[in-house]
Amino acid sequence: MYLQYVFDADDWEDFTVEWVHALGLWEGRPYVRVQRMGGAGDRGADVAACLSPQGTAGEWHCYQCKHYIKPLGQADAFPEMVKIFTAKVLGVYELPTRYVFVAPKIGTGLDRLLLNPPQLKEEFFTAWDEEPPKLGTKLTSEVRTAVGDLARETDFSMFEARKLDEILELHATTPHHARRFPERLRPRPAADPAPPDQEAHEAVYIRKLLDAYNAKHGLALATLQQAREHAKVKGHFIRQREAFFHAESLWRFAQESVPEATYEAIETDLHDAVVEIEDRDYDHGYARLEAVLDAAVIHKPNPANILAPVVKVIDLKGMCHRLANNDRLTWCKEEPQ
């Protein structure tokens, strides 16, 4: 199976954390905290998903990651179950209310047992009571007895496993999926048209555009409506707003499709390409704006960035206005702050 070869054990645990976050949201019980616990001394919990601020001292779910080439079987699962009972006996964790095995493949025998909790419990104790014992052999006699007593009191329906196709289907809804499985992005939806009225989050870049127009033409434009109606600037102004909203649509698409930093890397790379041009001396702010936009449209996003294929020229212009909106670019250097 593909994931068994491209992921190592650490990747598998990180992948599980991403899936667990999405699972909590999908099931309508978002986890307060999802913590990777894997490694030496994890006490049977690779990923802890907590439903309260009390963490593993309150209600929590345990996700046990097993990255094996072979299917996960009872011989693999039972020692892990012993660990979680032992952790409760020793006061390390409360017993989780859900314990999920996460493996690329679950063996048929274990899968059947997990569907029948009473039989799972029976098979567990058959293995537990073997002579000589094979489970819990490193425990002191006192602790082993307490672990057995706790297991006998426990409802084994807390143990389950999730099939890989279910895990992948839900993981595909997260922004992490495109990074882990760099395939073709889903189609990017069309950008919304610029609304007729100025929206609150447009205030800064629109003010900077008006200042640039005023500097070039000796005007006194102060509002969006004035710019939209003025013969000298209306065409340019309408195109800049369209570009801004194209870039906004790319940002929203990125939030839903790729890891959080992916769009920021595209925009920061563009900023690095134009900031020296923006910093030069010009006769007026409109000349600075033109120079930056000219540089932006010939800029090539880093091809290693998975968003690069869907970035259009109009997005690059719009990103300049987003950067201006965030005060990272300015057209009129004498502009009052």
C-alpha cells in the first residue's frame, strides 16, 4: 500500500494528528487539544485528543498509530491495550473513552473482533491468562493484577479501528492533503465581482489609490464613487478593484485547499520581488504604482509552490493591493499615516 512506503512512522503520526483534528470537527465535538505523544514513554498513546481543558486527566480519546507493512493483528493490538490500562493504574492518564487503532491496514481477525466487543474482551483475556504469560510480563505482580482487574471492568467497545479509505476521505477535506499528496488542485472557483460599494476591509488600499490618482492628475478624489465616476481614472480604478478581489478569492481558495502558509509564501515572494522597485524615487505616487504593477505582472511564482499553477496575472496585481492594504507597499511616500 502506497502510504506504507512513502510515510515513515513520524509522518504517519503527523498525518494522524491532521486527520484527528478534522474528525473532531466532522463529528461535531471539536477537540480542545490534539497532542502528538508518540515516542519512548508514550504509555500507549501516540495521539491524545482531549475534549476538555483537563486534557488526559479528563475525557479524552486515544489514537494509536501503527505504521506496519503487514496488517495489524491481535498480537500487535493486545500489548498496546495493556499499555493504556497500565497507564491508568499508574495514574499517568485517565482511561480514554475511545481508543482507535490507526494503521494502513487492519488484519481481518482483529477487524472482526473490534466489531464484537464482548468477543474482543474474551480473546484479550485468553491471551492475558496464558501460561507462561505473554502480556504484561514486565509489570510487577501487583500492577499486573490491578491491570487485569481494570480490564475486566472495562467496556471493550471503547476499542475501534478506522479503515484507511475513510481516513483519507476525511483528510482530503483538510488543507494538509494537498501538501502530503501533491496532486492536481481541485478547480479554482471564479472570483466574485467587486461589489458596487466599498467594503470595510478595502479602506487602506483604496485610499492609497486615490492619493496616487490625485498626485498624477491634480485631483481631490476622496471616495470610491468619485473615482468610479471620474473619466481620467475610472477605468484604471475599476480594474484595480477587480484585481484586489481576484487576489482575495485566491486567498480564500488557498485557505480551503492547501496548508496555511502556502498563500503567504506566494504573496511574500511577490513582495520581495517588487519592494526594491517600490522603494525607488519617482516624480509622483502614480508612477511608483505603475512601476510596481509592471514588475508584478512579469513575476513568476515559485513553481515548487503548489498554488503556482492557478495564480493569474490579475492575482499578482491584486496581491500588490493586498500588500498595500496591509501597509507593506505605499504609492505616495508623503502619504499621511
